Amino acid sequence: MFEDQLAAMQELLSSNDEFRELHEKHQSLEAEIEALGPAGVADMSVERLKKEKLLIKDKLAAMMQLHTADAAAV
């Protein structure tokens, strides 16, 4: 992650409840997927978790991009 992205993430984590909740959910899904280990790789529930995690990651990235663009405009 680049320095400006890290700064945007830290700002959003401290100031945006929705971003913080999505980030926590993303971390939770990551831990859940890792706990299933290699044996769960072909499991449909793991695929569902990975898709959900990716959707959240996309939302987080969009929020960070918007935040960075807003900060640059000021």
C-alpha cells in the first residue's frame, strides 16, 4: 500500500463509521478464510466468503479513492 493510501485509510478508520465497519468485516472474513486453511479451498462456503471479502475490499478502495480525491481538491 502506498503512503498516501495508508494515510487515507488511517483518516477514514478514525473518522468514518461505515469505512471502519467494512474494514472490520473485511478483517473478520480474512481470519475466517485463513482458519479454514487449504482444506477449505474448494468449499463453496469459502468461495462465498472470498467473494464477500472482495466486494468489501472494492467498497473500501472506492471510499479511499474518493477521500483522496476530495483531499486533493482542497
